[in-house]
Amino acid sequence: MSFGIDDLPVRDELRGKSPYGAPQLDVPVRLNTNENPYPLPEPLVERIAERVREAARQLNRYPDRDAVELRTELAAYLTKTAGHPVAVENVWAANGSNEVIQQLLQTFGGPGRTAIGFEPSYSMHGLIARGTGTGWISGPRNEDFTIDLAAAEKAIAEHRPDVVFVTTPNNPTGNAVPPETVLALYEAAQAAKPSMVVVDEAYVEFSHGDSLLPLLDGRPNLVISRTMSKAFGAAGLRLGYLAAHPAVVDAVQLVRLPYHLSAITQATALAALEHTDTLLGYVEQLKAERDRLVAELRALGYEVTESDANFVQFGRFEDSHATWRKILDRGVLVRDNGVPGWLRVTAGTPEENDAFLDAVRELKKEQS
Ligand code: PMP
């Protein structure tokens, strides 16, 4: 046996655990990590090069620690798209929304504290909780993957968590959480502790409904987390952000590393924000493709969970991992999130989606 992690004096809660690991396989059609399939348009690539060239001239200096210009532009984007005024003081940015979530858990969670999420949901909430020494509570969902409000309220009252995660639209299931449910969970969390409620809106631009940003009014313990990885087609950029009461923005600065957001990242994100309208045009195409995937999968006889995201959860399979493999054998990589009976496919280009649909059509034929 070779020397491994467990031979090192690692923290007890990390023993025997695996890292986050969506496979990065070299296959013709990759529909497994909810990326945007459209490369950035050429004029934007040019603009990024220009802005990065400018930033490069000052790389001898540390970047703007508070990323004020970028946060101002993110606030303008939110104000415009959510129809709700958001100011620079309400916005904080970090390297992907994963880092935003980590900073929130470092601030409001930590040793002796707990966080709850309603699973299946985004697995990194629990993993980041573990990494920050926060206890993790797995809350329930209904059979149809909606949040069981009564059970959720009961779990919050019983465990009195310090942080409550609500992912809407939810990953990996795709369904959005009704605003009334989020409000009820917020009330339950305030009555129990009070605690912070983090609404993860990574996929909200793909939703049939609206952002919950207007709920921030008068709710200082509510945080909305967002990302440029999905709708902006910039997963490689690593830019996530949050909107909340200015006190929350002040609080996360207690834990953020100084100069965490590089000058290159800030310059690139600013360039992307200049091209918001073009990028959101792709979102409309992806929403149409998502709706097509839902309709065609249902027509083929698959069960499909309602989707407000850029991906679709479909089933049911006796052995979802074996089905995942059969789809992979046909050159299409989808995601097995470990939800028994279900798989998840990201909406790609029309050609990629056709390749996926051909693969699952063949599987149906094989079975009949
Ligand atoms: N939240 C949810 C619900 C996600 O699905 C993801 C990415 N898969 C993230 C947050 C993290 O995104 P990023 O760090 O790229 O912003």
C-alpha cells in the first residue's frame, strides 16, 4: 500500500472523503457540468484582450482589493435585470460562487455551528461546510423534488442551523422554489435562531420566473448568490458574486483573503459585463433548447423533472450508473449525481442535444 491521505495527520472530518469530481473526459459531446456551450463572441474576446493588456501594465501593483468598479457594474446588471435597485454596497464578488459560499460559511458557519440544505441539491454546499468546519444537516425533499415545507420548517426549528441554503433553480433537479416557500423558510430561520438564509441563484437567468432579489428589502439576513459561470458563458473566468444588505458585505470582508480577486479576473469580468446583451441572447436560445429536451424526453417516455435551469433531470432508471455508461459509450457525457434512478443532461447546442437525444432514443429501442 502506498502512502496516502489517510496516513497524513489530516483533520478527522476529511478522513476517507473524496474531492468534488465531475469527470473531465475527452468525449465528443460534453453535457455534464452545466456549462454554456457557446464560446464567447469574437468582439468580446477582443475586448477582454484589450482590458487585460491594460491591466497587465499595472501587474506590479496589487489589484483593487474591494473591486469597486466591478461591483458597481454587477450592481447595475442586477438592477437592470431584476428591476430592483441594487447598489455597489450591496454586492460582493469572489472567485466563483463557490468562493462566495466559502466566505459566507467562514463568516456565519464554522466550528460549533451548522448549516442545512434540502437534498438532493448542490453538493458543494455540504462539502464547503465540511471544509470550513461547519456541521452539515441534510434536510428533506418530497418525492417530486419540491421542498417539503412542513418538514423543512420542522428541521429548522429542531436543529436551529446558523445557515440555511436554498438553491433555486435547484441543481441537480432543475426545479425552481416558489418565492412563498423561500419566505416561509426565512421566517422559520429567523424564529429559530436567527440565521442567515443563502439563496443560490446560479441558474436564475434560465428560469421562467424572476430573481428573488426584491426579497432583500427589509431582510438583512438574506443573501442571494450568483455567478458568471452559466448565463454569461464564462465558467473559466471564475467570477461569482452576492447581493445582500451592506452589513453582510462588510462581514465577509473579515474572512476574505486580501487581494483575492486578481486584476486579470476583474478586467475580464468587466469586459464580459460590457457584452451582457449579446450573452443574454444565448440564454434565450438555451432556454428554448432546454424546453425542447424536456418535450422530446417526455415524448420518448422518460420521466422529466420540471426545469427552470440550463439542464434537465430525467429518469427513471433501475441502474442509473449503467445507463450513464451506455450514453457515454455513444459519445455523450451526461452526469450521474448519485440521485437513485435519475441522470442530468445540460442543454448544449442544437447539434449536441440532437446527439444526446439520438443516444437515449437508441436506449429506448434496445429496451423494447
Ligand atoms: N451553485 C450552484 C447551484 C451550482 O450548480 C454551481 C456550479 N455547478 C455553483 C454554485 C458554483 O459555480 P461557480 O463557482 O462556477 O460560480
